[in-house]
Amino acid sequence: MIIYGLSTCAICQRARKTLEEAGKVVSFRDVRAEPLSEAELAELIAEFGDRLVDRKSNDYRALNDWLKNSEADAQISARPKVMARPVIRDNGVFYLGWDEAVQKDLLPG
């Protein structure tokens, strides 16, 4: 299982800790320190579309008009912090966020 997010993101940290406490083997990738490749980003956009960009974040609001009107891949490549997070990959299945539905799917019991 791999979590894509930011090391400073509290939700990413909580997801990682909870999954590890549940006995999952988790690797974490900070998308700011180790940006997604074009192929990885294309795979995530194919899965989530525009939902992959967090349009409510201050980082998104700080984008210039050109980037705001660009495709999601350009926005995330320019500013990885605008990616909605965490993105969790478990056995080839992707999950976006850390809400009840995601927790129910990934946690035992």
C-alpha cells in the first residue's frame, strides 16, 4: 500500500498512522519532495479526473489565472500542494481522501 500526499498534511499523517496500527504495510510518498511522473499523474487523473485538484485550498486560490484554467495535470505539476490528498493505492485500487467510506474499505472490522 502506498499513500501519496504531503509529509506536513495532518490527514495524510492520520491515515498513515491508522493504517499502520491496523497492521498494514504502508509506504509514504511526499509528492512535493518526489513529484509524480507524467505516467503516474495520468493514471491518477484517469481514475479521479478533476477531483484530484483541491479547489478549496489556499494553494489553488493562489494559482494564476492561466493555471486555474489549465488541466489538472498542469496544476499539480506546477504546484503539487493543490493535489487532493491523501491518494491511497492498495493492490491496484485507488482511494481519494480519508473519509468514512475509504476507512471502511481499507480497515478491518
